[in-house]
Amino acid sequence: MLKLVATIICSAWLLLGGVVSGTGPAQAQAQKMTDITFANDFIILGRHAPLFAAIEKGYYKEEGLNVKIVPTNGTSAAIQMVQSGVAQLGFIDVPSLVIARANGATVKVVSVIYQKAPFTIFSLDPGANVTKLKDLEGLKVGTGSGSFVSKITKAMMRKNGLDPNKLEAINVAPSARVAMLASHKIPSVDFYIMSKPGIERAVKDAKVRTLLLADFGLDLYSNGIGAKESYLKEHPDIVKKFVRATLRGYQFAFKHPKEAAVFERKTAKALNDEITVDEIKIVEDLAVTPDVKKNGIGSFTAEKMRKSVEWMVENGGFPKDKAPKPEDVYATGFMPTKPVMPE
């Protein structure tokens, strides 16, 4: 059990200051490289394999970029790193960015990778067996203190005529949630859907059930590439190059998940290749929608961005007079002229 849990939270040592960098198979010699620090949305996990594919395949190098990936303890921390200038770009989710903009941040997203929000309630069968929103009433869920996922879950309950006060949130550290669920010490936990492969391997005596809120009407954009407004204005070409190389990394990882897993494990040695491959497939499901099949990986529409911002303004818990406008949250003109298509 401990080994499985360790696999799920594997690269935690990176939170102590570890970084990942590279320019591909060989270091640049003739061309002058631009150093880029990229603030990840968490510690290095299987879901981040596309970034390592972009490094190992030399996509960043081809663009003249030397990219350093810095782990964080959440997307809010990634936004702070970008806002402070510690990182030039970051892996930022739109809901958190709406809240950050309401509090004075100047970061914008320029590409959206996760077209569907990954917020999920995990339970077991036999057990709580949560398969519909109504099952949330009377449920105890292991979550973090002030968890963003918990807030969104309760907002979803309100919008569907359910009583959010009947969902009991229990503060459980992320590192302990899987073990407590697997040992039936708590009936459910909230996590991102990408955690499913690790949870399934930890649970031996039940079937893991997932309630992905996106499947029940939560129509929010989630993680994408973001930068501060001033950086976008001063270095538009660098941002365009980074976006293009990163999207190519996702394209490669979706087509060659096993190879991408091996690339990532060169740095995050504790990762399990099978779990990484499964996480890549889940990310592909989040990232490749009908719109993306038409417009390319990382694309987004003004209409859905408007809906995402309005949903957060209504449910984000901040004063309405501080609410950002949709155009405050995103910037156009940084996607590749030739779309990077899923294959």
C-alpha cells in the first residue's frame, strides 16, 4: 500500500526545490538559446509527460528555447510565480486565474490544454458508490481545507437543486487521501481525474467509481499556458515559440504514450510507466474534444471562455465588483498559424 501511495505522489522531492531542464537530445551550440522557467501546476506526475516529450524530442531546442520546469504545490502557486516574474510562463487553470485576476493578478492564458475540467469525486463499490450528483447529499468527502474542488462541487450541487450543506467535507492531506479511501476509512475523496490509475492500483477489494463533474454539466476550461501581460507584450515571439513546441509535445505524447513515459522517467525516476501511460490517455480525453479536432490542440473559443469566467464570477466566492471581464483572462494571437492537430 505504501509503495502504491508513494507512486501516486512520487516526485514529491521536487517540491524541495528540484527542477527539470533541457534543450533536447543535444545542447545548443551555434544558436543562442533563450532561458525559460515554466511553473508547473503541481509536482511532476505522469500527466506532465508531454512537457518532457517536448524536451527530449528537441521541440524547445528547435525554437531556440532552454526550458526549465519548476514544480509547485498547486496552480495558485504557479500563478504567483508567473506574476512575480520567477517564472516566465506557467501551467495555469482558468478557474484559479479568474480568482487571481479578481485579486489583482495580470496573468492571461494564451492556450488551453484541458478543454474539460478534471475535478472528480472518487468512491468505491461496494461502498459509497457515487455515480450521480444526488449521491453527494449525505456524503463525507476527504478534501483539503478550503479546497477549490470542494467549492466547485458544492456550487454544482446548488445549481442542480441539491443542498450543499449535506456534503460533509473532511480535511485530509493529499498524501493520505488515497490510503484512507483504499482502506475504507473514508467513503470518498476529491482529486483530479488523472489520479484514477494510481487509485485503482491502490484499491484491491473494490471497484473505483469516478464522478467527473464535467460529465454532469460543469462546462469550464481548465489548465493551459499562461504568462503575465507585460511579458506577452515584450516577448510575443518567445511565447509563440513556447506554445508551439509544447503543443507538439502533447501531440507526440498522445500518439506515443509509452515513449513519452520513458522520457519523463529519466527525470522523475519514481514514476511508474504504466500509470504514466494511463494518465496520458486521460489527459488526451480532457484535451481532445470536437472543437480541438477542428481547431488544434490548445485552441479555445471566446464564447466558452466567457461562459467559464461567468461561471466563476457567480461561484468563485469573491466580490462581484472585482470580477474580471472575460477578455481580462485570455489573450489571442499566440497559437501556431498552422494548428497542431491531434493524430
